[in-house]
Amino acid sequence: MVSKGTKTQRDLIVEKLGTSVDWYAQKLQIGGMTLELIALSSLVDIPATNLRLLKSGGEEAHTWEQLWAVIGAVEARGDLITGLLEGRTLLLMPDGTGGAWVQSEKRPLNRSINPPVNQNIMVSSKTAFIEDLITNLGLVRNELRSPALKQSIISVGSVYKKRILMLSMMNAAESAFVYDCEKALRAREGDDFDSLAQLMRWLGRKPVWNPIPSYARTESPHETANFLKKGRVVLLIEGYPDAIVIPVELSDLLISSEDRDYPAIAAAMLAAFRILGVLVAIAAPAAYVALVSINPDVMKVELIYSIAQSRVGVPYPSITEALILLFIMEMLLEAIIRLPKSIGPAMTMVGGIILGQAVVDANLVSNLLIIVLAASTIANFTVIGYNFALVIRMSKYFMLGFAALFGPLGIVCGFYLLLSLLCTATVMRKPFFPVKPLEQKE
């Protein structure tokens, strides 16, 4: 019996969730006993759960303890609110005590497994991760059938709970690195998860202000399995349809796991094109400004005449000309991402053609600059991963400023500073640009 004034388990639950639209409580006759079923109807299929309980309980009278064994119930310990929010079903005695968890029939809240949406898979499995954590683990196991797959589940958040599943291969990953990652995440179990940038700060990203990406994202279970074989740690986050791979290295952004399916010479050619694309994306606008405004004497006379003729009527310096057109290109790129897929490509293509022709006819930019910036924008997306492509977009402005001030020497200095950023970025003391020291012979 519950003494007067003492709050029962039911009273505590009603205080927190009783006003919710999906709150559900129902009296049931199971095994000759009157019990109360409590669940959240948005997460639990109530009719299916009731039907299963009534069938398993039967009509024979049971004691409360005997009924547990018949319907497969377990004692409700810990935070009952969290359990209900996870989609569990609670049974209570008529006096609101004696809580027991029973198996819920879940509502189908997750989408089916489909091909990747934001990642083009040329060779390998066409399946992609979804928002369900266990389904994503099953997709990884389907690609990597090995008992060496180590798993650690970490629940973070005090108000907003989020589960993070950390995967690694015992025979490939460094045990010290795996231990440090798990320790860093468990130290933040009381902090609410907000973003991947916050997650990287938890994992010791240094320096924090460095824009170089400290992780790789992939929708492909096949690619995730390849990262695990290479000794990386993979984080599967509840509600995220991507795998987060740490640490990331420069080679991961230039060499795809699919390249191994091609002949060696073809794979080398693709990697060379990606490296060339990075250099063109960063340096092409800066080279235009440096050579046109600071050091035109390093070009052939015929090229100087051609550039001068294309800039006839342009009323401002080349740096202003480049910034105007870059701003238009950035707006088009953002429009491609934000507009609905049904009209986005068509609208941006028409807008790009009209704007490009208009700015040339109005003598706002030169024809050559349009060619340079178009090549730079296309080359920007030859790298693997949108995060790294975003860093390249930022770097071209950094390089443009140096070129406008110091000419070709500024481009050299800019590349030196970018290389310094690459070499200083680390996650859990793992460098983004790993360089092994040469062994000295005695």
C-alpha cells in the first residue's frame, strides 16, 4: 500500500508527460488481473501491443510475479520517463506502483533503406544509412562480417538524450586511440549533443578555430567498412543518416575507396585530377588578379593584349571584378542547395546564363574572368566530401586577398599558410596531415 501523500510511479509520470498529446493510459485485464498500460502512442503501436499482451497473458489467473514470466516483463528501474521516451511500454498495478517494462510493438517511424542521396556510388553496394541506429549497425555488419568489430554505446545529454555508437576493429585500430575517444565521449555524458562541431570539440579538436575538417561523413556502409579496416573509428549517431569517421587524413579527401576497383594507372590519374582540381579551385582567381593587376609583365605579349581587350570598359580593378562575380557564383551554389530539387537545377542554370551574359554586356566583368571562375567553381567539387569543398571555397578568398596585395609572391605565401593549417589540425592528437619522420641510419 502507498501511504497518503507519497507520490506513486504513475503520479511522477503524469507530472512530466500527462499533458502530452501522445500520452496513452488504459486499463487492461491480463491473466485475471487489472493492470494499467502506459505508453506514448507516437512511438508505440498501442493496438498491436495490447493484442500481444492479451494473447500471451491468457485468461488464467496469475499472481503479479507469475504474470511477469508469462508476458516477458522486467522490473522497471531507473528513470521511467526516459524509458517511455525511448518507446517502451509500462505496466502498473491499480495503485500506480510495481512498474514493469513489457515488449512494445514499435511504430514504423523510419524510412526504408534506399540508395545514397548526397553521395554518388559508382562501384559497390547501393544501400545507404538511415536514421535508425540498430539498422545502421546491421548495414555495417552486412558489409563487415567479423567478430573483431568492437562496439561501445554511449548515451549523452541531460535533457535531450542522444545515443552514439562507436565502432572500431580490434585487429586494425590503435587501442589507445579507441580508449581515448571513448573516454572523451563518456566524460560528456551529462552534456546535450548539439552539432558535429561540438562533438569534435569533445574529442579534442585542435586548434578549434582551424577550418580544416576533422572528420569524414559517408552514407555508404561499404565505405564505412573500408574505413574500419584501415583502423579508423566510426561514430553512428542516433537520428543521423551518416557515419562519422575519425581521424580523417588528407589522403581520404583525395583518394576514394572506390579507386581500388580500377586499374592502378586509372586510380593514380583520378587522384592526380583531384589534386589538380584543388590547386585550380584555390589559385585560379588569385592568379588572375595577381597577373592582371600586379605582375602583367610575366605573361606573353599576345596574352596581355587579349586580357586588356577583354577588360575594355570595365570601370574598376580586377580584385573588385573578381569579388563581384564570385559573389554571384556563391549565390548560385547556395540556391542549388536550398531550392527544391524539381526546379533547383533549371532555375540556377537559367539564372547563371542570364546573369553571366548580362554582366559581360554591361562591361562589369571580362570574358576571361568568367572562364577562370567557372573553371575554379567546377574544380572546387572534384574533392571528396562537402566539408573539404567548403574549406576550398573559403580558401580562395584568403588567397585572393594575398594576391591583390603582393601578386604572385602573395600566392606562394598563401599556400605556405594553408599548408601550415593542414599540418596543425589534429583530433585526439592524430594529425590531419600525417608525416612520418625519416629513420636515420646509425
